[in-house]
Amino acid sequence: MKKIRALAILIMFLMIFPSSCLAVKDELPSLKDIYEEYFPIGTAVSVASWANPKTLYTHDSLIEKHFNSLTVENAMKPDYLQPREGHFNFRQGNEVVDFAESKNMLVRGHTLVWHAQTADWFFKDNEGRRIDEKEEITESDRQLVIGRMEAHIERVVSEYKGRIYAWDVVNEAISDSPNVIYRQDSPWYKILGEDFIKLAFIKAHEVDPDAKLFYNDYGAVNPNKRDRIIKMLEGLIAEGVPVHGIGIQGHWSVEGPSFEDIERAIQMYADLGLEIHITELDVGMKGYTEEEQAQYYREIFKIFKKYSDVITNVTFWGMTDNTSWRADVDPLLFDKNQEPKPAFWAIVNTDNPWYVNKAECIGALAFRNSAGKELVTLLPGKYTLNDINSVFSLEEVARLELQKGYVAIFHESEDFTGDTYTYISTDEFDGLDMLNKVKGVNIKHVEFNNILLGKTAEANVAADRAERAIDGNSNSSWSPNAQAPYWLTVDLEETHLINRWVVKLHGTGPLAGANPDGPFNAADYKLQVSTDGVNWYDIDTVTGNTASFTDRNIKSTEARYVRLYVTRPTSLDFNQKLVVYEFEVYGIPLTNIF
Ligand code: XIL
């Protein structure tokens, strides 16, 4: 009996939610499916270490759902694979390769020759002295080290022959200093000079001629380091060394590298005739919001897609923020509960903002009960309350929650005409009360933009320069210097629904330098609205501010006129000079909502 009811509910879900995504939490879109026509999507996994949890097992369903390429985060590095000469340890690597094969995934091998995570013995002579620290390195020292490197490559690459499709043969051999090409502190370089690089590639190719062989590095899109990497690669290619690709690690942050640098580097590496793998992608969000991180991910994936003829693998360095090696900057797509972050939604479809992808997939309007439990989340579209009531009892609803970028227009009549109540995502509203009054709801995406751009402004002081505060140019300011209060009014020309306002103050300006907080920023000010330009209502008030700008969400409000009203232009009573580089109000014309 219960089962039949569950099935009936499921069928109703299917009828209500016509999109390919159901409004069921488990049904996230799969990244590897989305990117199937572009490139495999990989992730680094750990099997066991003191520092890391065993993500291969704790995150296996996430791995299976989204990824079709795996890299072992640590256990294929030389110090793990060969901790003592001749003692190889393939256990953890095998677990990953077995897992990958059972799920039809690719495996990238990381890494054969590196200055880090490589046991000491590789670089010691027969008397136990570090060869790289000797004053004079003899030919037999060199042969000893070459022999060890080649033996390591021989054993490891043959162990996984046919099972690992791409190897990071040499990792991080290029210097960060613009004055030299090669990393000077690498024992490989100190002992063998640059030759170790080509010897490693030649050996790896000899052992597995089918494996794709990569040079892998961080900072690889930084123009300066990029040019030195290219110089090195050109040399290898000219000598006929079997190097097939460049691994761009991609340990980035919301601040950079710039999209221009990323795109340019991809073009230049592609010009060498090499394949490109993004091997260790993670974008730290220190000091930035999840939304800004999502925006960065969206832009870089636009670039990756554009160059998908040369980018043949994009691998994230982990899955969830808390298990990341950069856990302090939350750089990944999933949070500690393995739930998708805005960054995930951003790359689901790079044509849309993340919140549109999310709403189109798992819904925009959530109905919650008094315990906060989600009863259902509706996809954008029109629903009568009868539709909804057939899935669960409306009486259970205590709260509605609307996602960013959406409006919910509640209609009093079943046929979606007549009186309406409109809500936007910043509103909190009591669901029950509303549902008693209405018969249907229309959930729509709307873009809220800065509606002051292109309008005219009036002000009580320095009126001739008032428009400088709304011109979209953050180098020009409205700077009244008389006696507060100061006000600046903008006629929106028609009634708008507004939900956010931003004020960029003294500290954001070119003279103040890099966004300093301080007493020269306006201290007390508020946003007011009016329907007639005569009677004003306070909407949001800031007091005791010292920040260089404020960016505030407000409950959605109708406004024909908006006013910035400043009562304390600085924190210093003797300084009455106000500096406003930009005043922004975000909204949409009311007529565009319906
Ligand atoms: C990191 C791992 O993620 C950490 O767990 C480990 O402690 C240090 O190494 N460049 C590389 C990767 O090529 O091997 C590094 O991985 C991150 C930087």
C-alpha cells in the first residue's frame, strides 16, 4: 500500500516537473556527462594517509557520479612507491586503479620525477652522503642517480602499463625566478643538470610507448614562467624527446590568474603541438564569496570548453573543501557535506549564472515545514495550488524560500489573472498566510541590474556633479563639501522593484589606494524611496560605518524615486566632505516582472 502511494507521488512529480531534472535532491546533473563531448572530468583521490581521509571510499558515490578520470593524490609519488631502494609499494595505487577500471574511468599517473616527496636515498652515494650537497659531483655519482631514476620509472610505468593512460613524468622543474629557467633547488637538477628531464621522458616512453607523457607545473599560465616552460618544451621537442603534453596544475584563486593569462597560455602551449591537461584544479576563495568563486569557475570553464580540441582532461585536486589540501580556502565544488556549492552549479552550464542552473535543476521555490524540512522545491514555472496540494498537504507548509534571481508571483485566481503578490529572493515570507489567500504561483527568473545607470541625479549640494555618483565609473565622484545632511535623488522614470544597494566611498577611490577602511568613509547614511518624489521612506540605514563600501540586500520594495541620504559624511566631526564614487541600486521595472 505504502509503495503504491510512493509510486503515485513519483508519477506526480514527473508530471509537475517536466524538465529532465527532477526536484529530488539526489538527482544532481553529472559533470562527466555534461562534459562528455569536451573532455574527461577528473578528481584526485586519497586512499589513506595520516593527514587525509580515504576519499576513495568516503566519497565513492560522488566520484562515480561526476568523474571519469582519477589521479592518486599522494600514493604514486616516489616516496610512497619506493620508500627504500628496491622496495616498491603499489597497494594504494592498485586500489585506485582497480576502482577506476571497475567504473570505466581513466587514470592519470602522478608523478615520476619530482624534487619533493622523493626519498633521500635517491640522492645518496654509496657512503650515504647527499650527492647534491657535494662540492664535486663525479660521473659515477651521476650514473648512480640516473640509474635509480630509470629503475624507478621502469618498474612503476611497467607496473601500470596499459592501465594508466597519462603520466606526469616530470613535475615542477621550472624555476619561479625570472632569472633562471630551471628550479635550482631540485636535487635532480643539481646532480644531473637539465638532462634529467629528457632522460625521464625517454625512459618512460621506452617502457610504455602508448602512455601520454606530460610535463606538469604550477604557475604555468603566469606569462613569465610560461615563457620559460615553453622554452624548455621547445628544446625537448626539437631534440625529438617524447613529450606529449603540458599539465597546467591550476592551483588558483578568485583573484587570479587572469582569464587573459589563462587563455593566452593555452593558445601558446597548443601552438607547440602539445595536448593540455588541467591536472590539479582548485580555486581558493579566501576573502571572497562562494558566488565570486562560482563566477571564476564559470569563466575558466568557458575557456576550457572553447579550447576543448587541445584540452583533453580537466582534473580537480579533490572533491570537497574539507578534504582538500587547501582546506583553509575552500577551493572545490562540494562542501564538507558533499553538497554542491555555487561553483558546481556554475559549471553545469556556463551560459547561465549558477543560480539559474540550480533553479532549473532542483527548483527555485522551496516549501518547508515548521521543522525546516524541505517538502518540495518547485522548478520555475506556473503551478496551481491544486497541483502542489496533490504532492503534499499545504497545511504542513510553514515557510517558503525563494532562490536568488527568481520572483514568485502569487495569483489570487486559478487562471493566473487578477491580483497578485510578488516576492523576490531576499524576502522572508510566511508561507501559510500567503497560501490561504492565493490559488496559483508563477516562478520566474529575473535579472536585477543597477537601475541608476543612465538616469539623472539631483543633489542638495554639488548638484552639477551628482551624476558622477551614478555614471558607472568608479574613478569619478560626487564630493559635496559644505554642511551635512547631503542627499542625492534619482528618478527611476517608472516604478521598480528593488532589492539591493551599494555605496562606494572615499576608500574605494584611486587616491586612497587599495580599499582602505577608515574615518574618511561616510559614517551614517540611508537609502530612502518615494513614489512621488516628495514623501520619503527609510528603507535601510547604515550607522558608524568605516568600510570603504557597503553592499546591502534589502527586502524587495517598490520605488519610483530613490535617495541616498547622508547625515555623517565622515567619522570626523570637523571633516564634512563626503566622497561617493558610486551609488548603485539593483532592481527591475515592475512591468518586466509579469
Ligand atoms: C599535494 C597533496 O595534495 C598533499 O596531500 C601533500 O601533502 C602535498 O602534495 N602540486 C602537486 C601535487 O603536483 O602533488 C601536490 O599535492 C600539490 C601541488
